[in-house]
Amino acid sequence: MWFQLDQIAQYCDEAARNGVSELALTEHSHRFVDVASVVGPFWLRYGHEPTSATMAEYWDFHARNSLEDYVTLAQRAKDEGLPVKIGLEVDFYKGQMDDVSSLLAQYPFDVLIGSVHWLGTWQLDDIDSDVNMHEWTVRDVDQCWKDYSIALDELCASNAVDVLAHPDLIKVAGYYATSPGEFWDAMAESAAKVDVSLECSSAGWKKPVGEQYPAIGFLDRLVAKGVTFTTASDAHGRERVGERARDLAALLEERGVNQLASYTKRQRQMIPLRVI
């Protein structure tokens, strides 16, 4: 069941207390039957993998909701004067992003953020799943990073999203490539060439990796490329809305970044990094 209007108002109040002037509502696209009907059981294309059944169960559990209902509630919040943006976190579907974009174009989104949460049928960031976590112990970590950077490049090139969410999510479980810099270079180039913005997110501090997204080395490369940023707490509860927003602001200010990217009807405007 979706949040009610008063709960969104409470989220906005919590954001303001943490110095955040506007809030993007960005539910995951895999929670909607509309998206499921477009992408279908994509995991079947990969044949049998140890993680295939887990992926099928995951979709069966999550894809239960109506995109129309979600957007209607978000629009109502805007109409009531709450400082929210109508958004969605768009998962990456290899070779299917044009179809996803056609579906989402039917709705009045302000911002679409993109993320790579799985490679094939493997949900690389599902740290609560023994099946998915086991894969980290049997796969070549450098190859995992390479596959992730290739997927992120395809997501960027699709022009389906405005912002990359937690762009170095591949590090979530604490497994680093031997030379992460080469992958940071590739991912920074992917973002810069299509002028997509990047999240600077506190969510990583809550994960096994124990650092913000993106890593400092990656962040420095993005700043050097002139990439624009948003900030995010990846909140799954009111208590985490705007979490450590001031710490994220400090990281960006130390690198000469004093503005953030805001979006309305998928058009970018730059706003001050801090409001308090």
C-alpha cells in the first residue's frame, strides 16, 4: 500500500530539518505491474543460473502495484504545495530501455533516476539473500566490476534517465576491483558524454562497504569531468530522510561544488547546495 499524503508531508518536514529544500519521490520501477508487463520475465533469457529462481521470486513478490496510482498520489502532493518531485528509480533492463522509456513517457515525471541492481539474474546488492551473497565468493570480482560498468554505460547511452543513483553500487558488499580506478574512469566517461547527473548518496554508509556513493576517487573523477550532482539518502523510512545531508554537502563543497541539479518535467535547473 502506498504512502498517504500526510506521510509524504512528514517526509518533507524531516527533509527540511536536515537542510533539504525539496524531495524526489523515487519508488523502484520493479514494484509496478505496468513495468513488469513491458519487460516480461527477462531472467528467462539467461537460461538457468543459480540466482534465476531467486530473481523470479523477487519479481513475483514486488511487482504488485499500479504506476497510475503512484503518480496520482505524487501529483496530489505537488498540488497541495509540498516540495516534492514526481520521480521513479528506473532499473536497468539490458536491451529493453527503449520499451521502458516509452512506457514512462506517458506520465508527468519530473526526474528519473537510473540504477543497475542486477547483472543477468544476479541481484548484486541483495545483501540479505544468502544465494545472492554467495555469488560474491565464487565470481571474479574484477569481471563483476567490468560487467557493471558496461551495464551502466548502456543505461547512460539509452538517455532513459536524468540521474544515476548510487553509481558505484557494485562495491556494496565490500568487494573492490584490483584497480577500481580504471572502472571509475569508464563510468565517469559514460556519465559525462551524455550529461547525466550523479547522486552523492549517504546510503552507502549503511551498507557493508561503509562509505558514501560515490567513493572519493570516483567523486574526484566526476568533478574533473564537470558532472553535476544531486544528493540522496535513499530513505526507506522517515527517520532516514535527508540523512547526513550536511556531510554530503561538505564532501561536494571541498571539491568546489556549490550547486545541485534539480529537475522539473525532466529539465535540469541548478539550485544552491545548501539552504541552511
